[in-house]
Amino acid sequence: MIQLIDLRDLQPNRVDLTELIPRSQNDPSQVTDVAQGLIDAVRERGEAALLDQAERLDGVRPAQIRIHADEINRAVRDLDPAVRDAIEEAIRRVTIASQAQLPAPVVTTLGDGAQVIQRWQPVKRVGLYVPGGKAVYPSSVVMNVVPAQVAGVSSIALASPAQKHFDGSVHPTILAAAGLLGVDEVYAMGGAGAVGAFAYGVPSIGLDPVHVITGPGNQYVTAAKRLVRGVAGIDSEAGPTEILVIADATANARLIAADLVSQAEHDELAAAVLVTDSPELAERVRVELVSVAASTHHTARVAEALAGQQSAIVLVADLAAAAAFSNAYGPEHLEIQTEEPGAVLDLIDSAGAIFLGENSPVSLGDYLAGSNHVLPTGGQSRFSSGLGAYTFLRPQQVINYDRAALQAVEARIVALSSAEDLPAHGDAVTARFTQQ
């Protein structure tokens, strides 16, 4: 069901590890031309293109792209009370955790009358994408909207694909989550076309361009986000999900198997990886995977994900080698199930979110940990972070010098501007002290 990679006799460096890491061939660059065509169609034909794309790609032609506020209110009213309670608790927890991410303004004094002020300003308008393919993700509504609201974003638009079973509207649970958060600008549009609509706007439906686009999606969504970057900001690229578990002989094989399967049920391209220094644990997990995968609801999907080239059980010499492998991989989700998880954590430098101990499964982070589940995939955690309030903030430096403070650095500015052969820079300072 799942491949075994034995690295115990190797001492690969980080460059070597990148060649040994199990990855799918799901490369967004392979669908760039298709994504560009969908974006161009939306730019040229607006609402008509979005309707055509929904009919062709989602199997249904919506009555309208923008969802009426009455439909959102009805979805809130009809929401299952248990689901509403869970969503509201997720909102509460993610709000608290997101508020902790807000940086305070800082004033740096470099001398009398010489100040540099660091302030953080939210972007004005954002477009948040919520997938709608193989599953329904009200949790992704929470994860996208809450940090934007905490950051102070004043205009929020949300998109999710049209649903065949709901006459081309957005799934009512998605609508209800948006309604609970006070978001009333919701569009039934998906994929690369939705990203293009956010970036360039669609005047006929009242969709103004946004400044930042966030949210997970398939390779077409990811490719589209790459293509519009520069027109709008984006978060990290969040594609098919990944879980990497570092475990030693003390770990519970049944729980590891359950956690691997929990992420494999997302998508056939999901990556499930165990890295361990215990051959005995590796074998126990392999056996448990067969049992757990056979008994789960999405058996076929899970089996395909686990059998894919992106999933593996990796044997390493020790936990230091396990950490090195994980750092080279840069997983979206990293679980550490070892006798001393804190010691392994000290060796980790790249991961989207890290879950310590057997009582902190990825499923907790998906819903109610308070952390954000929109995380970088495909190794991008090596240079990107998960979604947070900071995603929607721009640091700005405010320079405030008085006359004396400027005069104190005049000679040095003139010296540097002359050295760079930009004498007018120095002249602009000197002019302030020259008698008229």
C-alpha cells in the first residue's frame, strides 16, 4: 500500500535529500497555460466567462455569480446547531490566536529629534478562496476570514465553486460560516477564474479588484495565484495536503496510521509520510494502515493517496536524521510523536505547523486548535509561513527628523551621495541649510 524508503546507511546532505524526498508530480507550472487562459477569459468577458467556466468545470450554470444576502441569512438560520456551535468555537479560538500575531507600533529614537516609527497597516480589500471539490470546508472560511478581520481589513470578498447539488449556488454550510462572520460579499466561482476575478475585478457583478488573495486550492488555483502575483498579493501556495510524522519506537502505531489516513482522505494527491528510526514501528504502522484505510469512509481515495509516489515510510538512522529529512521536505503539517518531542522540535527549522505529542493531531489544527490551517505545501514552508493576521498587514516606516537632527547627518549624506555619483541627493539636504 505504501512505499518504504530506507536511508539508514546513507548520510545525505540537504541537496541530496531533495532528490530522495517523495513528491507527487503535481506541479502547478504544468497547468500555467490553462490557468492563464481561464484568467484571460474572465478579464475579457467577465461574468459570462465565469458562468461558462462553472458550467464546464463544476457541472452547473449558476443563476447568478453573486450570492444574495437573503440566501446567506437563510443558510445561517438553517445551519445544524451542532455545526454552528463548532464553527462559533473555531471562530473564538482562531480570533484569540490571530490577535496574538498583531505587532505593536515601535518608535526608534536614533538621537535628539531623530525618529523612525514602525507601523503596520492593513490592506483595504481581500479576496478569500474556499475550495469546494471533494469536501466542504466551512473551517477554511474561518481560517481565511478571521485573521483578515483581526488585521483590520475593511472589505472582504469570498469565493467558492458553484455546487451542482445546490442549483449552482455555494454550499449552504460555506454560506452559513460566512454569515456567522458577517461576510455578505460571496461569489459562486471557483478555480483559476475566481482568482482572476479577484485580481482584476468584474464590474458587472460589483466585484472590485482586491489587494490580497488567500486560500488553498488545486494546482489550477495555485498556478493562477502565481500568475496574478504582482497585480495582487498572495499568501503562500497551499495545494494538496501533506502530513509528515517523525516518530520513534515509543509511538503508537495505530494513532500514526489514523493521522496519516486523516490527511490522505482529502485528495488522491495528498502526501502521507512517516519518518522513523524504528523498523519495528515502521512495520506496525504499515500493518495498521491497511486496516485503517480499509475501514474509513473514503477508502478508494485514501488507498490511492497512500500508494502514490508522494507517500512513504522512511527509515533513518536516528532522530537527528529524521529532523534533517523533515527540514529538507518542509512539510505543511509536521507531527512529532517521540519520547521527547521538545528535543526534536529544537532541530526543526521548516514546517507550516508543528504538532507535538500524540494528543496534538493534525485534525486538531484543521478545526479547533486556534492555529490556522491554511499552510504552505510543496516544500514552501522552507521560505513561507501559514496564513495569519500578518498576511494582511504591511509594515511601513515613518521617518520624523527635526532640523537639528537632519543637520547632524548632513555631511555624511553628502559624502555618501557623492560616492554614489548622485550629488542631487546631498544637495536636497544642504538646500535646507543654505541662506536664501
